[in-house]
Amino acid sequence: MTEELEQDSAADGPTRPARLAIIGRPNVGKSTLFNRLAGKKLAIVNDTPGVTRDVREASSRFRGHNLTLMDTAGFENAKGEKLEARMRAQTEAAVLDADVCLFVYDAREGVTPLDRIFAEFVRKTGKPIVLVANKCESRAGDVGATEGYSLGMGDPIEVAAEHNIGMTELDDAIEMALRDVVLTEPEEVLDKSEAPVRIAIVGRPNAGKSTLINTLIGEDRLLTGPEAGVTRDSITIDFVWQGRRVQFHDTAGMRKKAKVQETLEKMSVQDTLRAIKFAQVVVLLMDATSPYDKQDLQIADLCEREGRALVIGVTKWDLVENKSEMAKALREQAARLLPQLKGVPVVMFSGLTGKSVDRLLPAIERVQIDWSAKLKTSELNDWLSEKVARHPPPAVNGRRIKPKYISQTKTRPPTFVLKCSRATKLPASYKRYLVNGLREDFDLPAVPIRFYVKADENPYHQSDRSGRQRRTPNNKRD
């Protein structure tokens, strides 16, 4: 029977990667083990119990197998609508979705009643299980490691993920467990020649970032709730929109720097900053009941300095009464408060109800295209001649400044270099005049523009190979 399934699977093409869930109660070292297996630091690791809340995934290649690693929230015996109960529900869903489970417990503390409760749930699923006794770097874990036999999951593998001890034995056990997994689902065929559009959703705490992503992808993938600061890690969600690969990055809320005191929150903010740095488009999510807070403007300015394209999303729009008047006011405020991102799109929607959310991704696509725009040099220089003729740069100390040549040197964000005489004397106001002209005439709203002015090379000021200045008609000795 197994051979028939494998043959059918092979006929359908390549199968999806095997899913490996790392599970256990809080603070047993799941995220440390996740980072170790992934080969890089992805998940936040801290001594505080319950750091991981959402299921974090990472693709990995393991001894010829394609794997999807899943770091899960610590299992807690909670029910109802509490945050811990919602975290438990996500962890249980990850177990049911996994092909192999790595059940991790703390060997220094031994097997606890909570370990036994969770182990009973996992055994009933019938999933292949690898039992991992973590934190076995010293004799303090000897007794606890032995207690693992009582969980009824086979022989415990003694490791110390933080110190990279016992990982070879663990790899062998994982490989043995994967041999019993039969993958019949074909891998989703996507055009991987084009990199996905990376979209970071950022904003203040409790702005509705996770709720928005859940609505966009059509499933409750991320943990949400009325509590501020539910999200701690930057979670990456892969999605396909109109045949294009998209990656959403759900991030932790960013408070004012002076209010961020705890180490864990600092680590979460650093994770958010990394998400902004590597994103292509940033969606700044604001609460319709309190838009354009000072922190919102600082985040927008940060995105501009990092060179990211920006879209402003105003959520909780269902709570606004006079929508047309409010929409007009929000767009006017964007133009007034964010002049460095002139023309930034402002999209209003309700992330909870899903009303008008379908307007967000088309706005992101338009901004991403502008952010990647490449302009022809000939068109740029025709434009420059027209701009200079209409408004020439002011003379400095009685001497004219002559802009001569402009070219685009890179995209993402669009970067331009202007060659002119007396480059250091060109006023900042004239640079802004040219940058605003580029935005308006070439239709580049909402994207940061990098504009550099360099001196035009003077052919009469050259050096010979010995480094001495040549004598020229304009360079005579006194």
C-alpha cells in the first residue's frame, strides 16, 4: 500500500516539504532548537516563559529532505478566551498539521504534569514523535532525561541546543522518523524565477496588524486579541495574489523609544526594524480613531530613511461615522505631515470585517512598481534641460551653477546622480525643486528618492602617473 502511494505521488510530480513541529511546554528551549535546526537565528530567544506566541515557519534542507520547520508556542493547560488558551489552540493546530513532532522537555526540571497532559494529546494524534530531552549539558539533567521514558514516546534524545550538544543523534532520529512519512500532496507549482514581493505590516501596538493579515490570507493564521503587544516575533506568511508570490511580515508594535525598557520588547522592536529593512513595501497601519500619532510619523520617517516604499493603511474604518469627510481629512494630513513622501496612498478599510481590504494589495502593487522604476537617461536629460531653462539655479558669489547631466544609477529606491559645476554650492532648495519635479513629471509618488549632486570632471585637472599635476593652458606656473 505504501509503495502504491509513493508511486502515485511520484506521478503527480514533486511533493510538498515535510512539516516538522517543535512542541513542548513553555521555556524548554524550543526556539533555541528551532534556530539550531534552521541554521540561523530567526526566533527570539529569552529566558522569559512564553516568548513565542505565533507559529513561526522556516524552510530547510535536511539530509536530502525538504523541510518546513515550525516553532510553536509553549503548551499551557488553559481554556476559554484567555491569551494562553488561544496560544494553546494554535499549538494544537500545528501538531495536527505536522508530519513529525519534536516533543521537547527540560531535562533539568524533569517531566512535569503539564508535559504528561500535552504528551497524551500528542500520542492520540498518531503522529511520528521524536522525544527530545533538552538542556543536558551537565549532570543536572541526567535524572530528568531518564524520566522521559515515562511519556510513552520512545527513547529520549539527550541534547543541549544552546551548546550544540547531541545534534548528530537528533538528526539521525529525525531522519528515521521522516522515513515513515508518506507525502501524497503535490507541491504547489509557482513561478519561483521572480522573487516574492516582501510587505512589512508595521504600526503601534494593537493597531490590528495580525487581524489584517488574517483577513488578507483568509485564515486565522496569526494570534490576535484585544491585548496590546500580542505579536512579539516578526512572522513571515507566504501568500499568492493574482499569480504573484507575496510575503507578509507581521511585526511587533512599536512604541515610543523612551517607553521601551524591557529586554524582550527591545528584541521585538529590533526584529521589526529588520523586517522594515528587508521589505520592499511597508504598510503603516494606523487606527482610524487616533490617526497620525507622533509615533506613526516617526515610523513613516524611518521607512523613508531606509528607502522603503510606503502605503498608509487606516483600519477600524467601521468605527468612523462621517467616512467621506474623514477620508478627505486623512489625505490632506498625509500631504501636510509627510512632505518627504508626497503622494503616499492612504487606504481605508476594516481589517476585522474585511470591508474594502481588497483595495490594499492593488495600492501596494502600484507603489512597488514605482519603487522599481527605471527611467531612460535621454528622457531624464531632456527633462533636466527643460527644468533648468524654466528655473535656473541661483548664482552664488556672482558665479553661475551649470547642471549638465543626470542619470539614474539604481532602483529600489530610485537613485539619481546630477553632474554640475560647483556641485557643493548647489542650494538644498534647488535640489528639492528637482526632486519634486521628478515625482510629478515621472509619476513617482510615495517612494523615497535618493538624489546626489557630484562635480563635473574637469578635463584640464588631471594627474599623470607619478601623481604630479600636469601643466595645461589653465594651469601655468606662477
